[in-house]
Amino acid sequence: MAQHKFDTLIPVDCQSRYNLLLRAKRDGQWWMLKGLKKEYANDAVMLELLRKEFQLGMMLRHQGVVAFVSLEQVPEMGGTFIVQEWVEGVTLKQWLTSNHSTSEKVNVLLQLCDVLSYCHSMNVVHRDIKPSNIMITPSQQVVLIDFGLALAGNQAIFRAPAGTKQYMAPEQSDETVVVDGRADLYAVGGIMQDMKLPCPYRGVMRSLLERDPNRRPPNALELRKTLIAESRKRGKLVRWISLMTIVGLCIVGAYRLGSSPLGYHLFGTSNFLSPKLPDYLTRDTANHWAADTSRYITLVKGDSIRYSVPKTMTEIPGKIDEHEAVDLGLSVLWAPFNVGCDRSNLSMPGGYYGYGEPSGVITSDNPANINMYWTSYHGDYSGTEYDIAHEHWGERWRTPRKTEFDELIAECQWTLVKPACGPAGYLVIGPNGNRIFLPMAGFRYGGEYYEIGTMGFYWMTVPEGGENESGVALRIQPEGLQIISTIANNGFSVRPVRDR
């Protein structure tokens, strides 16, 4: 075992009876050390369990599993320690103390399903799934930690009953029963109870908490599909309620149409009050107000945006010339539309693409179908052959780099816009006063569409050549903006740029 001294050792609060956790710094990088308390440091059985945990952890290589690095003697602590990556973020237990939307909670569950599916495919059952063993990083990535009670098929020493009572499947208390991945799914049901999800998800929760494992979902992938199906049904219900609300408002306000700009546009009435326009809107000769570029108009009443439509009744073009790029006064010029923005109603503005995948055809939720695009080819996706924007628009268009999104966020004014119809989004005003509109276009996964109008994701390139198993994107939602690392085969939008 290696012996390389750590510069800094800081104890981490730990409720374990046996284990000692330390935050350690070496060569300028932070690590997590897991070992035994002094009174157990020479216990042969406990040392064997620690070694078995390390061997099990080294089997697992997934972005949602804490990375095991080495097993080392730490002389200053007088014992053997597992060296793991230090995961920045909070535990799910801490995360749940703050307010989060249903979609954010479900996103955590979907990621947890992905991680458990991987672990179970490696014949590893965690056996201690609970909120304090799940980390949420600043980019909202789920990372599973603490495999001290995990069971691998060939490790008989781990087969004793174990777990945390509140999340522990009944069969984990019976050493005569062979425990499989359905025990971890039982714990997911306990986590769903903690999340206090709305009614549509309670049937899923109850199925996970069945005492008989045969009555639970058979595996994590099936659970994931069920959660997605429930999310889709809930989304349809919310949209239906919203539609009925809009219809009611339209009926109540119909008699006032003649005195509005919209009434003028539709009926030619002339006795309307000229609204006070926000500073970022300008009047054109047709009594419309342009909120983005000459092709994208917005009808306005008062200070509110009512509806976004193309300026002509033709579809928004899927191709765009270089000279139509918008100069925001930044280092690059930005496109006025998303790649593949060809729908006249703007309800789904822009195509959806996997990270580094230019075809625009995402037919499966199996990452292996997308992985081939970056494992078979190397280099920067802002090049030409595998750049989504260049593939679709040609010329000098390309996908933005992270530094260019950083600049867009730091140097521009971002104004949340919520049209009465069409997707919400952000009006982005550059230092020189020019502007673009980034709609919350939702995303696509496994051929299905989600969160249209309430959330948006925009892919970016990473100049040093990609993130191996994940992509990098800008997430926009009413609560704000965030750059995240995410599953590469999600279908996200792309807003092209070109160099000056």
C-alpha cells in the first residue's frame, strides 16, 4: 500500500460507530479518507470489511458513484484508510430542507435510478440507500456514497443483516433471504416519502414500499420508466388546467380587445390606447413590437408580452445566413434562433440533440447509442465534423463554448419573459443594447418531451475535448441560470454562435 503524506487532515462529522472520516489535502487537491476509529484500527474483521469495501468500490466507474482511488496507510492517523474523491455539494437530507419543485425532486429520483441500475448491473446492492448517503453537487448531479454495507455477489462477508431502519427493506433483516436490487428500490420508496411528492407519485411510492419484493418494480430501469410516465401525465394535467385558466381569462377580457394593440392587429380598430412599452421593446410600422430580431415578433398589451409569433405566416427557417447573427457587443456573434427552429407556433422552439451528436435523432435512453460519438472520435466538438450547429447551419456557425456562455451571463442583462401563450424564456440584452431571446424549450429523453415552457437547456462545448461520460449545458428556469454537467444523451437545444 502507498504511503504518501497528506498536508491537511480535517475530521468530518460522522455518526458511524466504527468508521472515521477525514477531509484530506494532498498536492493541492482535497480527498475523502475513510478508515477505522482507533479502538478498531487493529480489529482483523473490521480491517477485512474495509478492504472488501475498497475492492467493491474499485469495481464501479460511474459519474453517479463516488470514485475510489486507493487503499493507504496514513501514519499520522495510525491506520489504514480508503482514499476517495471529495464530492462538493450537500447531502440529499440537507437538500430537502430547502424548497424544490416537483420536477427537481423527480430529476433526483431519475438520476438515482440510473446509478442503481448501473450498480445492480455490476451485481452490487448498496443496502444503505438513504438521504445522507446521496450527495447533490452544485450542478445538481446525484452521487452515491458510502458503500460500507454494500453487497457484491462474491463477498460472503457482507451478507449479515444490515441497513438503516427507516429505509431498510424487510428482507434485509433475514439472513436466510438473498437480497437483490429490489431492496435498494424499497429505500427509494422511503426517500419519496421524505420528498412529499404530489398524489400522482404516491402509487409508485406504495409499490416500492411493498413488503414482498415480488410486488415491487423488478428493477431500477422499470422504476425510471414509471416515474417518467407519471411526470408526463402530470404535465398534461397541469397544461390542461393552465389552458382552462387562459380560456377563462380570455372570456373575461374579450370585451376589452378592441382597445388593445392585439385588437388593433386583429380587427383594425383605431380607438386604442398606446401602451407604455418596456425599454427593450420598439414599435414597428405594423403596430407590432419586436422583442428579438426582425423575424420574431411579440404582440404587447401594457407592459406584458402576450404572444410570440413569426413575422410572416411561414415557418421560422431551419437555416440562417451568417449576416443575420446578432452582435451583442461580445466576443462572438449569436444566432437569433435555436438550431432547427422550424415550428411556426414556437411551442417547441429548436431541435433536440445529444452532446457531440449531430444527427438530431435520439431514439433510445441507452447511453451506449450516444457514447460512440465521443469514444470513436477525439478532439473539440466546436470543430466542424461533429459540431451540431455547423452540421445543420453550415458556414461558420458552431456550438458555443463554456467561456462564451460565461460571458453571456456576466456581461448581459437577463430579463424573464412569460408570454400568455408560447414558451417562457429570457430576453438577453447585450452591452450595446442588442438582444436575443432564449426560450425555455424543454428537453427530450428517450423520444419523449418534458418541461416545455418551464425549463430549458442549451448545450455548450468544452474546448479541452469533452467530459467523457457527460455533457455540459446551461440550464435556464424562472429561478435563475446554472451551468451543469449532465447525462450526454439528453436531448437539449443548441443556440449557435460564429466568430467575428
